[in-house]
Amino acid sequence: MNIIKKIEGEHLRFDLPQFKSGDNVKVHLRIVEGEKERIQVFQGNVIRIHRGTTGGTFTVRKVSDGVGVERVFPLHSPFIDRVELVTEGRVRRSRLYYLRDLKGKAARIKPKNRF
Amino acid sequence: MAEKLGILGRKVGMTRIFASDGSAVAVTVIQAGPCPVIQVRNGETDGYDAVQIAFEEAKEKHTTKPARGHFAKAGKGLFRNLREIRLEAPAEFEVGQELTVSLFAAGEKVKVTGTSIGKGYQGVMRRWNFAGSKDTHGCEKVHRSGGSIGNNTFPGHVFKGKKMAGHWGDERVTVKNLEIVDIRAEDNVILVKGAVPGPKNGLVLVRKQ
């Protein structure tokens, strides 16, 4: 197993900020179109972090024109340029699937109290 | 009959890495070699052309006296595993020469041979993907059976190769056209794209094709 850990260790990224479920993040994605490369930003709430080594992912949910959109990003993918932590949310569970059933004001996440 | 050169290794396990273009690739980690050449067989004395390679050092107490005598000729120590690979011109290899993962290059396609995971005695539904019978509608006792296995007086016997229940797995399986993603010479490790037959720690033979 040590060999596998060593191989995976070389592919892990430690430059992303520590974010949690409930946080609002901006994910800056590198998008390659033929020769060109551009950055696309996806902003939303993190509703799940599936930890692990190279296979880890996180899911970001946003409501776009009244339609809920969720995207799953690999945590260690080179396609992620950077992740910006916008606000930290106060939530009581790690998997926020209940947000899918809520709309409008009810679907808001309270910001974390900072004393 | 002639094969192409290869080395023995052990399947360490699977993981996922990111390729140079950023895409995620599922890979099998194989720890292979170094494999010393123990004997070079030739048509004149042995009746066929092959190289005999060894893998994994063994303690003296785990080897038999005849095996110790055989390994002594190569002078590379004692080993657990011996395999022969039939080659067209094995004379280009010398006894004692070590074959390592540097034999292969990233991007190359290889053949990997292993012993598949044993599944025990299995029925036709699991072993051959038969549909089975109904669970209800008057169906009795034959829910997972294979149905008819042939005709009547003519031909009077069950055809050879008829798919039936029996032992499944634990047999030699070769997978071709597996791409080498990376070679790590310092660890004697090969990363192969996709799955490889056998359990973790299973012995595998990686060959050129």
C-alpha cells in the first residue's frame, strides 16, 4: 500500500483553501477549447465533500435562473485553477441534500457567527 | 509459439491518477522485477528456444535442493518464482542478466497475464449470465436453473462446451492492449491503464506485444 500512497501523494493538491459543507465558494475552472484556454467561474454552496485521495470530489450547488444546478468537481484535479472561499456557512450536517427540496428564502444558508 | 519478452511482477492494487493533460485515469500498480535470467534454453539441447526468468528472492529453507543447484548456475541467489518465456532468439540474453521495468516505456501497449480471482462453484445465472426462470406464475423449483441442455434421441448426448454450472475463476487470463501510463524505475513499478486479472498480491506476467 505504501507504493500506492506514494503515487497518489504526487497527484494531491494542497494549495486549495480549506472549505467545508455549507460554504459559498467560487470555483475557477480551466477550460481548454482546442488551442485556447480560458477560466470559467462556478459559484455556489458546497453541499458535499467526498474525501479520499486522488478520487476525492466536492459538489457545488447553485440556483441559476430558478433552476438548481449541481456540479461535482474532483478535489485534486489540475483543471481547477483555484477555489475562492466567499462565505463560511453555519450548517449542522455534512451532506446538505435537504437544500434540493427548498426554494427561495428557505434555501439560504446562515453565515457563520464570528465572535 | 514465440512470445515477446516480459517480466514477472505482483499486482499491488488500483488507484486513480491525473494524466499530463489533466484527465483522471484509473491505473493498476504492478511491482515488477528485477528478474534475472536463470537459464537460456535453445533448440539444440532443450528442443525449444526460451529464456527462464526468476522473481522474488527466497530463503534457503523455502527452496528444494534441486532448485538450489539450478539457481547456483546463474549465481544470482535463490528465488520464489521461475517462468519461461519462449523467444525466437533467446541467445541475445546472458545468464545472470537482469530484466527490469526499463524494458518498457510509457505509452507502450502490453499484455498482462494473471490468475483470475476464484469465485467457487457458481450457477449458470452468475457464471454465464443466463436469465433463469420466473419467480412466480406457477414456476416451481427451477427459478435459477439453466433450462434445457439439449434435444432427444438425436443427437443423444449433450454437446461439448455446453454452458452449465461449475467452478468459475481461478484460471489463467491474459488481457491485451493495456497501455502503460507511467514507469517508475526507482521503485520497480509499472502503472497500467485499467484493470489486470487477479487479486491484490497476485503474480502477473507483463509482456511486450
